[in-house]
Amino acid sequence: MRKQIWTRCFIVSLGFSIVMPMATQIIMAPSAGEEVIDLGAIDADELSEISDADFDQYMQSVPTRRLRGVERFKYIFTHPQYWQFYIRSVFAVFVWFFASTLLVSYLHIRRRSDA
């Protein structure tokens, strides 16, 4: 395959990989008026140091709030470790998209050369 095909596959895969995790999280937004844990109140440093038994107790102490309007869609971004999870999901999705686009491109070229 030519370098141009590899570059196109890379660009398409990267673009979709950046959008995909965010789009799937927005689709799973809580309902309007639903009471949820206030993700902004979670202390990421404290979470990394507590045991599984203490985790349940810690989550019971985190305050909750009701979501209204556009806040439902912005809610997930208030988690202190959101970008850490987001970057991991971008890399995971990129691998699958890149492999898929390369496979489709290879099969397309192969079919054209057979004809």
C-alpha cells in the first residue's frame, strides 16, 4: 500500500478516535432532574490510597446534586480523572479504527487489482 493510504487511514482513525469517547459519554447522560454524585467533590488522591472496604464508605460520604438542562451533558467532565480516562479510551479506540481502515483499504486495493 502507498504511503498516502497509510496517512489517510491514520488521519481518519485519529479523528474518529478523538470524537468517539466523548460522543458515547454524552449519549449516556443522566436524565433531567436525576440526583447524581457530585464528581467535582471526589478527591482523586484520596481515592488512590484507600482500600476496597473504605471505598464504599467514602462514596457514601460524597455529596449528591440534581442535574438540570445542559449540565446533564457537562456533568461527566467534572470528574477529576476525566482526561486520564479519556486519553486511555482514545488510544484504545484508535487501535481498532486504524486496523479497520487499513483492512478495508487493503481489501479495496486487492479487489481492484483482481479485476
